[in-house]
Amino acid sequence: MTEKETLLYLSGQIKERRNELIEDMARGTADLAGYQHGCGQVRGFDHVQMFIVDMIANLTKDNEDFESSPTDSVVKIGDKK
């Protein structure tokens, strides 16, 4: 698996776990402390998802930079007379 595939897989796993947690919380079987704990977990899952999105964006940018020619970013300056 490539890094991007791994990150997408992890993102899917987190999304599934988050949805399961939200469904459990919606049933209302937990007390206040359990509900607060669940809210904290959902918030943590959301943060991890944001980190994964940022990492995928960085991987994509790095790949685009790597695929470009090294001279693409070099500006040639003519001789001044």
C-alpha cells in the first residue's frame, strides 16, 4: 500500500468508528459522563480526519513537485551590458 492508500484506509476506519459511536450515543443509554466521553472521542476523530486530509494534500503536493523538472523553478537571467 502506498502512503495515500494507507491514509485513505485509516480515514475510512475512523469514519466507521465515529458513526458507530454517534449511533450508540443517539440511543441514550449512557449517563452524562459516558456522553461527555463520547463527545470527546467524536471531537478527537474529527481532528484526526483533519490531520489525514492535510497529510494527503502534502503527499499530493510533494508528488507534483517531484514530478516537475528541477529547472521549472529556475529563472534564467540574461547578461547585462
